[in-house]
Amino acid sequence: LLQWPNQITVISDGTSQPDNPSQPDTPKYPAESVPSGTTKSVQFVTADGSVVGTGKLTRNGNNVELSGIPGGYKLSDEDSSGHSAQLLQWPNTISVVSDGTTQPSNPSQGDNTNPTYPAESIADGTNKTIQFVTSDGTVVGTGTLSKENGMVRLEGIPGEYKLADIDSSGHSAQLLQWPDQIVVSN
């Protein structure tokens, strides 16, 4: 017979126990001390530190809401449910990455949902030498950034490295910034 006990005996697993087991520790986040209804401006930045837009962070009851994410981007730590822990830090800058949608170098005119990129103003046929750097600023190689037929191309990524912000579709927002340095990881 199966038993439905009124009491279960437990033993310690060797980890520290909370002072009051009926009140487990809950994490404390800076956003918890911000009054509901508070709003502030934030900047959206990519892995290389480029600012790609501005938005608003709002504390609404127990929620932190974000508006103004630039087209073609998503929060760098967004999970499959759309949650982001960085918002709980009540930051001044929000880290974003490509959302996998097309980020044209020439978005349609009059469409304010797409950010404008420095690469848009670069003429076709233009080339420049760039440095590949790791997140700590160490230079690991040089390459060529070029624009042909409205597309930004990159050549010379060192063998064991990839673009730090590359998404599953092979897009990197860094290239649209027409940078002198491109952040890579291995």
C-alpha cells in the first residue's frame, strides 16, 4: 500500500541553512527600490560599446518595462519567455544584440522603427583596415571592412575567432557601425 504521511523526515545535505526556513532569502535588485511610476531614459549598446538607440525604462508595480528597442535588436540576455535580468539592475545602458532579422544598410525611407547606421553613409567600393579585438581590448589580428552593392563585408577574421555578436543567421550589428575595431570571441 502507498502511504500518505503527515510528516517527512529530512537530513542536511551539508549546505548552509537559512536562519528562518519559512522565509527563504529572495534576491534583492536595484529596481526593487525604485518607486512604481518612475521612468528614465536608457541607451541601447552593442557588445563593442556602440550606442544604437535610446529608450525608456519604467517601473510599473512589480514590473520593469522597456520601450524603444531599436529595430533589428533584442536584449542580449533575453530568455525564451522574453525576460531580461539586466532590467532589474535599473541600468543606464541596456546591452542588445541582433535579433536575427535583416538589418539593411539602407532601410526604407520614412521608416522610423529602423535605426540609422554609419555604414549607410559609406559609398560602395569603400574599403578600410580594421583591428580584431577581444572583449578586454587585446588586438588579435587585422582585416578589411568593405561595402559593395549596399552590403557591408568583412574579411580576415583570425581562424579561431568569430564575431562576438554574431547571431544564428550570421548577422553582426557591429559591421553596420563601420567601426575601426571589431570585437571577436573564440
